[in-house]
Amino acid sequence: MTPPPTSAESPPRRDGILSVIRQKAIETYYLVDDFLPRRPNRQAWLRLVRLPNLLTVPGDILAGFLLAPTVRPAVWSQLLLAVPASLLLYAAGLILNDLFDYAEDLRDRPARPLPANQISREAAAAVALVLLWIAAFLAAFFDALPVALPMILCIILYDLGLKRLPVIGPLLMGACRAGNVLLGTAAATGGLFLVPGAWGGALAVGTYVACITHLARTETQPDTAYPPSLIGRLLRLLIPLQALLCVLAIHRFPANLLGLVLLPILKLHRRLAAGFPPS
């Protein structure tokens, strides 16, 4: 006669298996909790990427696109890839900036989303990497990787700590925004960006942003002589500069008049900036 099974040989109880599955489900939920589009942390993500500042990005692309010497009709569709690629690069850079500034923000800006624990650092890092990857993927579609990859390198170097160097920091940030203009040029030319007119526009935008960055380096110092909102107002003035560069592309008439479409963004930027902290 076969002996009855001992406790060591007993099959696992069904409720034990269900308990393990339930526990794993709970752990998985909390693992992805920061990525769910829930109302409580949506505002935190918008603050993390400085939503008002994102409005200053598409104008770089449009200016570079129109400053290109020749634009084939079929290439206009590339503009629809260049704009989101540029926005993703900018947003990723801002997220990485807060990640690397976490210790400083704990001391000087504790209300920011990361030090306030509104968004986990793990979630922010994952989102930043995904945004960089998608931006590079989009840039590859219009042969702009020779522009996008150096931009990504400049973003990472800046956020890693080179931003704290008096000259190199502002120059790196200026290079990022100059590269943004050339990204638009690459979209218009099928990957070519060594275009004299476009380089002039890129230099103008890059120099202006480098000057703003130099001022912003002192925003947390107690003896700062200007209000924190000044940086936001100066950044807003990028929009009319971009519109001017577009209009100056007279070889693209009447397409160059598209630059005037950027001007209404000024009012939208002002309204959004009123609802977001300046830092």
C-alpha cells in the first residue's frame, strides 16, 4: 500500500499561490505608480519640465528650417519630426538637470518636484532616458543624428556639473540652443547643417541663451540684485528673436512670414509662467 504523502511532499495550497500573485501585483503597481497619468502628480511633471519654457523651443526649429537655402516641398513634413524631437531633448535636459541638482535643491529649492518627493528620482531618470532615446530615433528619420547626438552630449555634460564652471557652463547651454536651430536646418536640407545663413541664426540664439545662463547661475545667491522672474522674462524674449530670424529669411518668402505666428506664443508663455514658480 502506498503511504500517504508527508507534509514535505504535499502540493502547494491554492490560497498560498494566490497570495504570492497578489503580493507581486501590488509590488508591480507601486513600481510603476509614478508613471501613471494620475491627477495628483501631473502638475509635478509639468513643473519638472518647466512647461512655459517649452514654448520657446519650436521657434528655434522653425528659424533653422526657414534659414536653410533650399527647401523641397516634400521636406516640410520633416518639420513635424524636428519639433517633437527638439521638445523631447529640452524636456530630458531639464529632468536630468534636477536629478543632478537634487542635493542642492534639497537645500535651496525644497519645493521642486524631486526634493518634495512628488516624483521619485528613479521615475525621473527613466523618463529622461526614454525621452533622449525617442528624440534620437526621430532625428534619425530626417538624417539629423550628426546634430542630435552632439546636442545630447552637451546636455549630459552640462547637467553632470560643467554648468558650474563660469565660462564653460553658459557656452554649453548656448551650444545646446544653437544646435536646436541647426536641427531645424537639418530637417529642411535632409541632414545638411553646414549652412552659412543657418549658422548665423544659431550663433545669435546660442549667444543670447549663453548670456541668460550666465545670469541664471546666481539665481540662488542671497545677494542677487535681480528678481528670479527676470530669467523667465529674458527667456520669453527668445520668441521675438526667433520670429525676427524667420522673417529675415527673405529667400523663403512668403514662407518666412510664418515667423509671425510665433508672436502670439508670447502671451501664452506669460500666462503659463504666472502659474509656475520661476525656478
